[in-house]
Amino acid sequence: MTTSAELMARAVKVIPGGVNSPVRAFQSVGLNPRFIDRADGPYVWDVEGNRYIDYIGSWGPMILGHNDQAVREAVQKACERGMSFGAATELEVRIAEFICETVPHVEMIRMVNSGTEAVMSALRLARGFTGRDKIIKFAGNYHGHSDCMLVEAGSGVLTAGVPGSAGVPEGCAQDTLTAGYNDLESVKALFEGNPGQVAAVIVEPVAANMGVVLPAPGFLEGLRALCDEHGALLVFDEVICGFRLAYGGAAQRFGITPDLVTYGKIIGGGMPVGAFGGRVDIMSLMAPAGPVYQAGTLSGNPIAMTAGLAQLRELHDHPEHYERLEQAGERLYGGIERLIRQSGAPCTINHIGSIGSTFFTSKQVTDYASAKTSDTDAFARYFRYMLEHGFSLAPSQFEAMFISCAHDDAVLDETLAAIDAFLQG
Ligand SMILES: *Cc1c(COP(=O)(O)O)cnc(C)c1O
């Protein structure tokens, strides 16, 4: 049997840090990563054959649970027709029609290959549409790894405890203005200090890359109003929230209409897919219809579109999935909240629907600064305890737990029992 440790020893020789995405390394929790062999429903198995109840869910995409039968069978069938054509297909029309028909604020959509690409392209479009250069983002929000978005970014950047990334030219970052999450005054100040220069405000409508942080009442409404007042576009980065917090994402859940929206993760059903869409007058500027260039050899790939469409259909046609995700979130996160209260542990939990984060701080976590008050050593102890007891959590304080439709009450209660035991010490 090949072990995870042996694979890691081989991996670090040929892959930087042994992983193809930093968030997969267990650096911040002081372990070697478990190499995963297969997954089904709420479970993953490592190469040693250990089974874990999984709350990573491939970082969001696997909302139906791992290895969903409908998605898998659709993909198996699609594979028989060829892997890629680099030409227009009916499938691309069907998935675009499906999304435009089922998500009111998406009038037109362009498929790409990742969330990073979706954000990068949406911001270029916002700049092309407004003729302005500056973008406002929020500290602790993560929008993928394009140059201009690696400023006070969340996710792996925050986990590594670095302010940004080496290799980002100053020029790329100088048009990125950073505001405080849940701090409308800071957004207002940036608009007023850069009159007529802000193309767009991009926001995670529910932040999930500094751990889960909810928008304060009025925050998203305030962003909408400020953008309207200053002629800037409001871009919701729904790469995590889209098709999760509701079928229509955070926009539907909070009743705020963005001008543009970016997708990733769930939209691909586990395949590498991203997308951006929104108002038709803006989207019409994309090449070849308009002057804003963007392209992709494998964009709209038939296997990926098949997986995405199968998953979106299942979610849209069965609204009971969203009821279940709400109940499951209440059961697990509400349960953790009770356990924290009972044990008196210096922790706090933020959650909404199927996503949540337990922060190892007694402070309320409402933004980047308060998220960073977390005791990451305490988180690492929690992570290791849970891993040893058969639970796969994201190996970082600053990520979300993802519940899928395949996590039944028994699985959730098993998780609560383990967390209880940990908190009891
Ligand atoms: C994951 C994520 C991205 C980046 O998506 P990739 O597919 O990893 O490039 C962008 N925005 C948010 C909110 C994300 O969570």
C-alpha cells in the first residue's frame, strides 16, 4: 500500500510544496496532507483506506454529495461523444439558457474554466463598460489569484499570514482599493477620494474566505446604493454562495440585484468551470459581440457543461434540497453554538444555511481584523483531533465548512458528538 506520507515525499520533489493548490497543504495545522483515493456521499477515503466524514466538499462544488449518481451518469454518457471540440455546441446554449431562465439577474452569461478567470474577466468588463480603472474590494475577501485581486486577500493568502503575493507588480495593485467588510463608511470614503474613477465594487455577499462572515444588515443594500450614486457596477462574487445559499445565490437570499455576478465551484458539478453574467447591456460588450476581449480554448467544454447542467437541474428542480441544507445547517451549526455555550470555550461560530465557521476567539467575527484575532494554534489542535476521529475539515481557520445534501442527521450528530468531546477536553 502506498501511504499519504510516501506520496507527499514524492510530490514535494516534483510539485511545489507537494500540492497543486496551497489550501490543500496541511502546513498551517502542522501535518502532512491525506491523499484522497475516492469519495461517495458525505464521505472521502484516503489512500490508507481511512474513511472521513467530509466537510470540504471539494471546497464547495459537491453540494449534492460526492459522486452523485445523476451527475456521474450524465458525464459517463457525454464522454462517449468526445472530450472537447473547441467549437460551438448545443450544450453551451442549453446551460446558458437554463441559467438565464432560472436566475433573474443573469440575462447573459459567459462560461470560463475557474472562479479566478470569471472574476478577472468580469472586472475587465466592468472597466471596459465604465471606462474607469479602479476597483474596490474588501479586506479578507478572496476573488481568485489574478494579480489585481491579491491585495489583502482571504483563503490561502490569509492562512499563510502574508499581506499579498510576491510577483504582483505595484502597477497591478495600485488600482485596487481596499475597504473594510461591513464598513460602508470606508467604501464611501474611497468613492469620495477617487471621484469618477471607480469601475466596480466586488464583494463576497457572504464572505467565506476569512471563515464565514455574514453581511451586516444594510451592508449589501448600502453597496448597491453607493454604486448607483457613483456610477460604478456592483459585482457579486457568488463563486461560493451561488446555487448554495439559495438557487439564485446570495442575491436571491438577500434580495439585492448585482450588475454582474461571478460563479465557480457548484456551477461545474466538480469539473473546472467558472462563469460570469449579468445585465445584457454590459455583457454585450464581450468579444466577439463587443470590444472587451476574453477567450478560452476549453471554455464551455462538453464534459464540464454536462456535469454543471446535471447538477444545476437537480438543484433547481428539487427545491427541497435547499430546505434540507437549511435544516442540516441549523442542526450542525446550531448544535456547535450550544456546545460552545455549554463548555464556555473561547469560540464563536458564524453560519448561514449550509456554510459555517467556528473561530477560536471570543470576539464576534465581523471582518478581517476580528477574524485575525483567532487563535490558529487552538484551531490546529481542533483540526487534528477531528481528523484523527474521522472528520475531514478544511485545514485552515479561515475557510468554511460545507454541508452537502448527502449529510444526513446521523452524520451530523456524529460530528457534534466529536466536537463535544473535543471541547470537553
Ligand atoms: C474559490 C473562489 C474563487 C476562485 O475560484 P477558483 O476556481 O479557485 O479559481 C473566487 N472567488 C471566491 C469567492 C471563491 O471562493
